[in-house]
Amino acid sequence: ANPQGAGTAKYDHYDITCTPNTAVISHRTAVTFRRPDGTEQTNYSRSVHVLEKRSGNWVMISNAGHPLNDAANLLYMERDLFDGTLHNDTKFFERVAMDDYFSINPEGVVVTRPQSLANAKNFKFDSIDTDDVQVSVHGDTAVVSGRANVKGKIGAQDINGQYRYMRVYTKDNGRWRVVAAQITP
């Protein structure tokens, strides 16, 4: 039975590490359910499964899961935002960007949320690889910074290179939303 408001689970962001005889599989689990007031809430957790090859068959020998803290949730949001950018999919950005969101692009130009959405159709990325990602949470405000190695174009302009970026988040009705960003070569 599926009682009204029961949660639905979605699994994503799989990371798999293998040796000839062992494997570690981890993933994010998102469970979305309807609150009594009718609003939806999503709770995230991370699961880790350890497998071992025994007599030629993979056997799960350990399984663990835990809820994600704010910093981990923000790291996943960053991955989702970069995945959306890479695939020219603005749906996630539309959900998490505040109406008054703005960014400062590498040329120092201020870009609003509507302009960001309109400009997205001109982006063509081959890859966006991030590293040195740091998350700093201060109550209902958080800052995420990192480095992105980009291969792609905006229109006919080549934008290959390394960039530093920073995004500012705030909690809005219990969920993290992006407020501002800056990208610097």
C-alpha cells in the first residue's frame, strides 16, 4: 500500500570503486514526501555498500547509511548545478535560484536570474571539472567556493580555462537556495 503522502525515493550520484575482489558503492538517496500542510519536503542521505567476491559471486558484506548535514547537501547541490550547466538543463537552477539571484561573470558584468536563464541556451560545455571545493556554513547562510576547469564555448567565444568560483546560499523555508555567485579566471 502507498498511503497518501508516503515518500518516494530517488537514488543518484553513484561512486563505485573496485578491485578484483572488493567493491565499494556509495550513492545519495533522496526521499520526497508530502507534509500534512500539503508542501513537499525532501530528505537526503548517503549510503555505502561494501561487497566482496566469494566463490566467484559478489556478496554484500556491509551496508551503512546516514543523513546528510548541510555542508554535504550543498556539495550535492553544486554537483547538480554543474551537471545542469554541462547538459544545458536549467530545471535545477530554476528550482534553487532565488528570484533576486545575481552573478558576476568573468568579465565583471552583473547577470540577473532571468538573464542567466536566457543566456544558458548559448552555452556549450564539453566538460566542467571541479576541485578544491570548500563549504562554510554559518546558520542559515553558506558560502561554497572552488576551482573549475572548463572546456566549452559561449556562442562562438572559447572559454577554456581555469576559474575560481563562489556561490552564496541561504535557507528559505528550510531548504537551501542560491542567492549569488561570482566567477573569476
